[in-house]
Amino acid sequence: MASTTDVTSVHRSDARKAFYERIAEHNLAPLWERISTLVKPSPRPATQAFRWQYAVIRPHLVASGSMLSVEEAERRVLVLENPGLPGQSQITGSLYAGLQLLLPGEHAGAHRHSAGALRLILEGSGAYTAVNGERTPMERGDFIITPSWAWHDHGNDGAQPVIWLDGLDVPIVNLFDASFSEHHEASDFPVSRPARDCEFRFGNALLPEDALPSSLSSPLLNYRYGRARETLTTLHRNGPIDPCHGVKLRYTNPLTGGSVMPTMSASLQLIPAAFQTASYRSTDGAVYLVLEGKGRSHVGETSFEWAENDIFVVPGWAPQRHVAEREAVLFSFSDRAAQEKLGLWREQRGKN
Ligand SMILES: [Fe+2]
């Protein structure tokens, strides 16, 4: 026999359900039923830790080469879609990532969009990206930015296919419903500056007298791998080694010292052979690309091995540890720049 308390609670439950149905007709909802999913005590991202093995996915990217025409080359990208965000074309809750293939002789038409883009070059030689009329070469390990609303086009004048990782802040732009895009009337945006001009103007710890920021993004379009790698090697030799990161360097805007773009941060780190990083977590979910070496990562309850060119994603606030079997160089990018501006970014070192 049901107690008086049970009967009362069933009656209250039925009354609430009927109430919710009545208010739903007026586009109203009860906060008390939803607050735990709206205001969380700590981050619970839908993003899952995941690794893409380059040896497995590369053949599919190559196969896409014969499926799309030259005119469609700018869209020949395989999206790295997080298994926790199916159908959303996102690698984290705030970032898009994909692998793009440009075949010899192909040119991807000039266009621009509100979303900022970064690229990390994996394969090929002799290709270029042009940003607002300035060409910069694409060589393995180079980190290239195409800021928000900057005209850009790509061309492969080399003999080999070129493959690069694209990272964009598309989900952030779409969160604000602030997306615009357009194609240029000419396939190639008119060349208006000498190739690599920005590297000499802004990339040597020397700046033109009176240089001031003219946008929220770095004026340096290409952070060449050779110099970055040499810096990692030297700082590794000179020490000290950070227990959580090994030797980790931020790519910066030379005019401000801040992030390369207003929404996305990018880094390059060296983990010495046999080094195991201490546990670390931060609120920015990060995408990693293995440029050199071999190792293993433990991310939350998940762990996976990685080798050269593999890509993996670490959800925000997930404890991460990395072990390098062979000296490793990892490129990574995240939305840390945006979170810092909004006062949201947090980190926790060595506690998990
Ligand atoms: Fe683009």
C-alpha cells in the first residue's frame, strides 16, 4: 500500500508535468529542471579524446584527389570530426580541423571568410599560400595563418601533392552568428607584395620603426619550421625542462606579444626521449599534431600511442600526460586566446 508521502509526490510530479506542458506552449521552460546541465560545477565537454593515425587516414585523403575537380580543390578536405560531436564538423566544441590535399598544378580560388584559419604543413614542397596578395611558401612544419576576413588562395607549383592541417574557429564564429564569406572575382588574388615580405619585416625580432598593430592578428603569416625547430633544440640543451610541457613555445604576434589570432593560440613543444610529462589540464581543448617522434598520451581514462603525422585531440579540462619514446615535437592549437580574453581560461598543473 502506497504511503501518504508517495501519493503526495506522485501527485506533485503529475502536476509539474502538466505545468511544463502548459508553459511549453508559450515557449517557456522551468530552469529548476535544467540548471544542472546549464551551470556545471566543472567542465564536461562532449569532445572525446581521440587519435587519428596518419597512415590510416592518408589513403582516404589521396583517394579524394580523384573525386573532386580542380575547381573544387579549395574544398578537398577531410574533416577531422570528433566522435563525441557526430555530424557537427568539429574537432572540439569550439574548433574545426581538417586535412587538405592540393595536387600538383592545382590552385584553390581566392576567397575570404569571417573565420580565422591556421595551417600546419605536413607534406609536399613548392606550394604557396597567398594572404592579401603576399605569397608565402608551404614547407613541412611551417605554421601559416590566414586571419579573419583576409583574402587567401593556395597554389601547388611543385611536383608532389601537398597536404596540410587546417584549423579554424568556425564554431566560435557560428556561436555568435557572425559568419560571412565571399569569393574573389579573380581566381588568384592579385599579387601586391613581394613573396615572404612579412618574414623579413616582422619575423626577425626587428620591427619597422613606428610599426603598430593594424589588426587583431599577427602580421607575420608564416612561422617557418626550421627556425622554430632550432630554437627547441637549443632550449632543450640549455634547459630547464618544464615538468608538464617539456620545452613548449608559444607562437606570438611580434607586434603585441599576444596570440597570433584573437581566437586561437598555437604552440610547438619538444618532449625529450624517455621524458614523461607531469599531469596537466586546462580549460582549452587542444588539437595536437605529431611532427616528429613517437610516444603515448594518457588523456582522462583514455590512452593512445602516436607516431609522426598522427593527430590527436585533448578535451578541455581532461588531465593529460605525454610520454615520448623517441624525442617528439608536437604542434598544437586551441581556443586559449579566446578564453583568456573572456576571463575563462584556467589551468591545473600536476594534481591529477
Ligand atoms: Fe579559406
